[in-house]
Amino acid sequence: MNHTPHLTEQPISLPDHPAHPLRRAEDRPPPRATVTLVVPARNEARNIPWVFEQIPDCVDEVILVDGDSADATVHMATRCLPTVRPVAQSGPGKGNALRTGFLSATGDYIVMMDADGSMLPGEIPHYLHFLDNGFDFVKGSRFIAGGGSLDITRIRRLGNRMLLTAVNHLYDAQLTDLCYGFCAFRRDFLADLDLHSSGFEIETEMIAHALRSGLRIAEVPSLELPRRSGRSNLHAISDGRRVLRTLLSERPGSRSAPTGRSSP
């Protein structure tokens, strides 16, 4: 059974013995895990400055995966963050963009977030905290204490709840959110995630494969904001159907569900 921890306030108690032995002054601290942020974008030139100016210092590498933008998305990204690494996605769809970015990442941890301003880069350290403390896959949740959404519609909320119920039933899990693309994971587990989806359903595929592979999963509260500018490429009904088809094809015991480890 998968137990999904949430961020909660717990009383602090001091152990009888220090968790880490005292170090000498000349000892070096253990190396910090490096972090790659993957940002898929298509015609997001107006939103990129707001997003990039809030990326915390704990991020070592930023990869902008451009979906053949017709505006100045790439130019704006490089102007706001000269160290950004633009990468052209190899095919259409958000899933393809994310897979392209993941394969280009060099960090120990990979964080994925949208370029439309609906996700707060300042939340990234919360995700890294759980990766630093033994978890393999960390996902944002809008429906636990501290989280929320200023953008979700009634139809999207209902669809998310129905699909989430199916995932929890199929995988004996206790997740609180499903169709939300703010996630982080250890790059070592990219092959275990075994991603193939090309559209928005990749977010569900990631979670299903993480559950199936037995990865240690944590949820952290996240606040979803309205898109700052432009129109979303998400279509609630058609994309919801694709998510459902993904769940049915990936369910335990399904003939199409992968059974072995393969490269993405």
C-alpha cells in the first residue's frame, strides 16, 4: 500500500543523540544535489519574464523546451536568463516537450513546471526538501492544507476528482491530486517512469508509473494561479478522455502495461 505523506506541522523534539556526528572544522559538507528545471513553452513570451525572475537560487540548470513558438519566447527567455538552455522539442504536445527536456537534463533532480505563470517557482525548495530526505517523486497538490487553486473550473475539478478516484483504487494509493503538472523526481528514476505520452496525459502517466514502480512518493501543497496571459492549450473534455485512456491502458494487469525497465 502506498502511503503519501503530506506537509503538516509537527512538534519538534530533540533526539538524545545528534542525528549527524560533529564534524571537524576542516571537514567538507556532503555535496548538494544539482537541480534542473524543465519548462515547456509555446508562445509564452509575455509570461516568461514573471516566471524566470522568481526561479530560486537552488536551481542549477534551466531548460526551456520550445514548441515551435511564433512569438519571442526563446528570445525573451535568453534575455531574462542568459544561462537558460533552449531546446527545440522533437514533436507536438506537452508530453513530447517534457520528455525532450528530461533527456536533456543533467541535474540529479528534475523539476517540471509550466511557463504560463500558474505555478510559483518559489515553491520549488519544498519539493527538493522531500527529495533530499529520501523520497523519489514529489508532486504538488492543490487539495491539501496549504494548497489551492484560483483557476480550476467546476468541470476540471470534477474530472480531476473522478480520475483521481480511479488511480487511488487501481493502485491502492491515497493521493489527493492528479491532473497537476508541478512535479519533481530523481533523474536516476527516469527510466523507471518509462514515459511515452505526447499530450497532457503525461502527468497522469508519470504518477501511474511511479506508483507501479514502487517509488517513494510525497505530496506538497501548491497554489495554482490563473494563467497570466494568453490562452491555455488544455481542452478539458478531450484531454480528460486521453487521461482516462492512459489510466485504463496502464492499469495493473493490463496487456499494454509495461512490465520491464526500459529507457524513455
